[in-house]
Amino acid sequence: MQRLSTRFFAILSGYILLFLATVILTLSITRQQADDGVLINMAGRQRMLTQRMTKELFHYLISGEDQWLESHRNTRNVFHASLTALRDGGQIPLDLSMERYRSIPGALTPEILSALEAGTEKWERYRQEADSVLQSRRENRSSEPSRVSQNTELPDTAALNSLSSLSVSLLGDMNAAVVLMQEGNERKVASLITGQFIILGFILVYSLLVLVYIRRGISNPLQEVTDTAAILGRGALAEIQAENTRSDEIGQLRSSFIKLSRMLDHRMQLLMEMGNGQLKQEIQAEGPDDRFARALVQTRDSLSDLIYQVRNATENSRSAAGELSESASTVASGASEQAASLEQISSNLNEIRTRSRENTRSADKVAEASRDARQLVEQNTQMNNELIRNMAELEQSASDIQSITKTIDDISFQINLLALNANVEAARAGKYGKGFSVVAEEVRNLAARSTDAVAETRDLISRNNELTGSVKAGIENGNSVLVKVAQSTGDIHSRLDEVRRVLQNQDSQISEITDGIDQISAVTQSNTASAEELSAAADELNSLSRRLSELVEVFSI
């Protein structure tokens, strides 16, 4: 059996392998690019060294200084070591002092090797001609030291031109090698991109295959298991397909559902047999943890005990039903006699209650008249109190008016004094104060008339206050009488209320007694009917007991 975890591990391993292939391809080409970078830089340096050693040689030939010769020889050594390493592989100097080296591979392609070999051939010719020129220079220095010291003797032009041509040709070969190396590096980058796209395509195709596998191999079977669970939930066990072609976890799950459906179907058959009265069937448990089987066994045993008890109770009820029927007949006869006596008592109480209600209605009418009279007295009392308050306010207003008239009288007196003073001053002024004297006299006359009017007003207010006091006293006396009348009316109304309450209580008590007798009568009639019904029910119970015995006999326990 191939487990789902194994399949998922295989899918994950495929993704890991594709990822490792991408990483290895990238690291390999990146490593090669790093070496190619060094090769391109060193090959490019060869072009510079070609020009440099030629210039150093010419400087030495022109100046004769030994430092140029030493520099030329060092440059030639670096160039030679670098060319050999570029062609054959090995250690290549990274600086002109030849102190640091790095290992590099040889020519990677036949084209680069061909360009480097062509450069090597020209380099050998260049070295030979350069050595020949230097040898000629040394011979000239030894034979004619004076002329050499004056730098007047140089190699022939043909040798120098040949060296220059070889230098240019060597520079071209090195440049061609650099171009070829650059093209090779670009091809590697292109191959890296192509390889990555190819691997990406493989990943996409692999992912599509994985999705198809998951859908067909996992999702669809899981959906089938889900549908089976839904069918179990609906209880439609007959719809579950019994075949199972898988052996993995999903197949095991489906097999478990199929086994569960068969077990449930068998248990349902057992329950149906129990419903038909078969309580002797054997129930097999699937294991020690089969609670369903234990519950069925317990249900079967409990039902058997119940049927046994029902049989016994049925026999007992049949014997008790006959006795109950005889007792019910006796109770019905006594209840009929009791109902006749209670009906006579109820008739007498109804007559007493009618008379009591007439007395209550008479008392209500008297109480209503007393209440109306009391309300009229209270209204008159309120009106008198309001009138007394108005009289008090009138007295207060009269008092305020007297204060005002006194103030006016004082003002008139002051005006009169001022008018006298004005006449005196006008007399002193002679003819110039004559007009002012006339005005002052007129003001004095007005003040005198105001004083007279104030005196008359004060007299009127005094007479009005006397009349108001007399009226107020009469109203207060009348109000006292009305208060006494209201108290008497209230006492009468209270006494009538007591009488009415007594009559109402009497009526309530009679009603309660009547209701009690009616209830007793109703209960008696109900007892009579119940006794008759009980007798009929006892007969029916006897019949049902026989029927129940017949039904219980269906169960085999």
C-alpha cells in the first residue's frame, strides 16, 4: 500500500530536485563567469603589456638608461607567464610585481586556443627580434662607448619597424582572444537564462501534473468520502456504493464508512425486529468499545422487562375495574340526593340577597344626596374664602392709596411753600418778577386744590375701609356657619357610608355563601356525572385491559 505521505514526499522531492538543478546550474555558470572574468581581465592586461614593453624598449634604446631595460624585462616576464597560463592553464600573476597568483583554466574553446597560439608564435618572434635589437645595442656600446654615451647610435629602422609591427599584430591577437572570451561569457549567460527558463518550464509542467494528480487522486476520492458521509447523515444507507478500489488512507477511510453503513443497516434491522415484537434475537458487539451494541442490548432487556410488567399490570387492572364500577354506582346515587338538598338552600339564600341589595341601593341614593349637599357647602365655603381674600387685598390697596395720598399731601405742602418763596422773590425783583409772581401764585392755587382733593380721597377711603370691614365680618360669620354645616353633612355621609358598607358586606357574605353552595352543588353534580363516567370508564378500562393483554401477547420474551 502506497501511503499518501509517501506520495506527497515524492511530489516534494520532485520540487526539491528541480530547485537543486536550478541552484547547481546557476552556481556552475556563476563560477565559470567568475573565472571568465579573470581570464578576460588578464587577456585585456596582455594588450596593455604589449604596448608597455614596446614603449619601454624604445625608451631604453633612445635614452640608454638601465631602468627602462629592467622594466622592459619585468613586463616581458609578466606577459610571458600570463600568456602561458591563458593558453595552457595554471598560475597567472595578478600584479606586475609577480607576487600574487591565481589558478585559472586553460583556453576554453578551440577558437580562443587558436588565437592564443597565434599570439604565442608572434610573441616568440617578438622576443627574438627584441633580443636581437638589445644584443645589437650591447655590441654597439662595447665597440664605441663614446658614441653610445652620446645616444647617437640607434638600431636600424627596419628592425624597429618590425618590432612595432609585431607589437601591433600581437595586440590584435590578444584583442581577438579577449573578444572570443567575452563572446564565450555571453554565451554562458545566455545558456544560464535558457537553462533557467527550461527548468521553469519543467516546474510549470510538473506543477500542472501535480495539480491533476491531486484533483484525480486526492480531491475526487475525498469528495466521494464526503458524499458517503452525507449519505450516512441522511440515513440513506442503501445509496452507499460498496466497491472500493483504493488501498491508501482515503481507501481505508472509505472502507471504514462502508463497514459503518453495513453495521448501521444490520442494527436497524434489529431495531425493526424489536418493533415487531421479536425480543429474543442475539446482538453481536463489534468489539469491547461497541457502545451501540451495549445500548441495543440494554434497550432489548429494558423493553422485555417493561412488557412483563405491563402484562402483570393489565391483569391487576382488570380485577380492579370491576370493583371500581360498583363503587361508582353507589357514589352516583348519594350525590343525586345531596344535589336536591343544596338546591333548596340556594333558593332561600337568593331571596335574602335580593332584599339586601334593595337596602343597599336606598342607602346609595341617600349617600349620593348627602355628597351633593356637602359639595355645594364646600363650594360656598371656597367662594367665601375667595371673597375674604379679595376683601383683604382691597384693604391692603386702600392702605397703599392712603400712603400715596399722604405723599401727595406732603408734596402739595412743599409746593405751596415753594410758591410763597417764589412770590417773595418776585416782589423783590419788582417789575421783572411780576410774570414769575403770577405763575407762582397759580402753582400755589394748584397745590391748594391738590391738598383738598387728597383730603376728600382720604375720607372716601376711610368710609370704604369701614364698609369693607363690615362685609368681611359678615362673610366670616357666614363662612363659620357653612363650615359647621359641611361638618354635619360629612358626619351624615360617613354614617351613610358605614350603613352602605355593612349592607355591602352582608350582600358579599350572602353572595359568597350562595357561590359556595353553588360550587358544592356543581361539585355534587360533577361528582354524580363523574361517578357515572367512572362507572363507564371502569367498563371501558376492563375492555381495554383485555385488548392490552391481547397486544402484549404479541411480544415474545
